[in-house]
Amino acid sequence: MNAEALAKAVFVAIPLALLCLRVLPLRWALRVPAAIVAAAGLAVALVVILSPGILGYLISFSIMASIYAVLSLGLNSQWGLTGHLNFGIAGFFAMGAFTSALITSTAPTGVLADYSQQAFGLEMPFLIGVAAAAIATGLLAFLIAIPVLKLREDYLAIATLGIAEVIRLVFQNERWLANGPQPLRGIPRPLSCLVEDGGCSWLPAGVVDFLEPLAQRDYVFVYLVIVTLFVALIYLTLERISRSPWGRALRAVREEESSAAMNGKNVASLRIQSFVVGGVIMGIAGALYGPYVASIDYSHFRPLFATFLVWVMLMLGGSGNNRGAILGAFIIWGVWSGTAFLAEAITPILSMISPDFASRSPYLRWMLVAILLEIIVLYRPAGLLKEQKVVSRFLPGQSRRS
């Protein structure tokens, strides 16, 4: 195996190893460290056996599925823990993506400024952009939560959906802010120096020499590692939250708000806190999405694509279960990607029936997702991984189940 294939294998092995550590029970991961070796071997096999095109597709698929996993985890912290029927995911997603892009990109100058406009471009590092996205979406969620969380169920859903559309239309029509209806381009990629000539100057010389065979086309391997680390960090944080006294108080508010209030819990404050935490996570997902696509505009944040698809992911995986949120994201994104090939394959057949049918073949994707949602609601309402009702580590047996 040449150095280029070995470097690719390393970048694939790290996310697979992290996934194995989180999917397997903790006691297995500790007693069977061979899971990491197996993940590395599987990564090498993928590089050697699969063609570059298939491998590239799998990596791109994993990146998008991981970004949706972050969105699903954010929704789970709102709906799964506290029961907020939030249909405004797209708004927080857009706020995080545009905020991070404005913070990290370069403001257009000269002739380019006549064709591309943005409020500012601070050229900050990627992590600063992620932090800014988290703060901006957290503040937005706080301002929204104060009036909106007084509503319940269907009214809350309508209100959050409307607010998300307002946010999207602001980015669409205010060109001075983020280039309006035109794409906001030139979003920098984190750690892109790893695949550039000369490498990253701050890395040890041995590491730079090891990664030297990587080319620009191999950047997806680098970004997969970055996104996977964010998914793992958010997952671990939410697991701690859900098992903490604060997380158990949120579940109490969800199950019986009046009883929680009678036990001295500030219900209004807890509901706002949960909504803000979910908004922050969704903003981080937006900050991860921008550098990957390198160009964003308002059309990327429509409700069907950035809200309802996330709801299907969480419902399939299991509401209230963080592992289920990640699992549902990967399965539904696989279904969504697969239906694109299906729609393309049946287009000639539909065109034989009627040209109108052929033009509507992309809508079959939404029909299949809708059918899948109906099946979930009817036959698996708790999702593939049910919520663990008893989460306190102080009860007998709970620490061993983690």
C-alpha cells in the first residue's frame, strides 16, 4: 500500500473507531480494544478494495449524515427532553451557517464588491466561527423562547415554523447582509493546509511528511474527521446532560409540568434553557455545513429539507435517545440519497406514460419519506432505540448500562 492510501486509511479509521466506541456498550469498548483495530482494518479494506469514486461518495455521505446527526441531536434536546414541538430548525440552521460564514470569510473588495455583498468578513479561524454561530443561535433561541414557549403543541409548531421562514426571507432579501438571493461564496475550509503544498507549518515535520501525499481531492477525509469529532463531543455532552439533575428536571417538565412546578422547579426557566441548548447545537450544525458546501444561500434552508427531514430522523431513531438520533440521521439520509437514484432510474418509465409525470419524479423522494414517516408512527412510535426511562447513575445497575 502506498503512502497516499495509508493516509486516507487513517482519516477514515478515526471516525469509524469513534463510532465503534459509541455504538458498542462502554464495557465492550473497554474490554475489547480490538474494535479500534478492526475499524482501522475496515478502513484500509475500503481504500484498497473499493474504487475511488465509491469511497468518495461514502465519505461525502458520512459528512452530510453527521451534520444531520448534529441537527437531530439538537432537536432531541428540545423535543426528546422537554417536549418542545419546534418546527423552526431551518431558522437556527441558517443562522449558524451564515454567522460562521461571515465571521470566517473575507469581505469582498474592489470590483468583486459590486457583485457580492456581505455585512462583514472578519477572517477568523474556524473554531471562532463555530463559537460565534453557537452564541448567535443561542441568543436568537432565547429571544424567541420568551414569547413563543407560552404556546403549546400545534400553536408552538406554527409559531416556530413562521419564525424560521422570517429568518430565511431576511437572508434572501437583505443583500447587504449575506449577498441576498445570490450565493455567499468563498467560505474557507478548516485545516485545508493539510492537503496543500507545504502542509501546515505548525505541525511537526514528521506529520507533515506523512500527510504529504494527500491532494486537494482528499480534503473530504480531513473534514470527515472534523465533523465526527463534533458529533462525538455533542453526543457525550448531551448524554451527561440527560443523566444530570438538570436533565432529569427537564424530563419531569415534559412528563408532568404541574408536578414539577409543585416540587419547586422553575418550569418557565427550564423550558427556555432547553430551547436555547437545542438552538446552540443546531447553530453548530450550520457552522459545519457552510465550509463543506463552500457556498450557501437561502434555498439551502427550506423547511422540507432542513426541518421535516430532521423530524423523520429523530422519530425513526428514537425520541429521547441520543444514540437513536444519530442512527436515525444516517438511515434517513441513506434513504434520501437512495431515492435520488431511484427517481433518476424511473424517469424514463414515467416519461413514457406522460411528460408531466417525468417532470415530477423528484417529488417521489418526498412521497417515500412521507410513507416511511407513516410507517414509523403506526408501527414503531418509540423509534428503533427506545428512550431509557431511568437514567440516574445513583440507582443500582444504571452505571453498568452506560
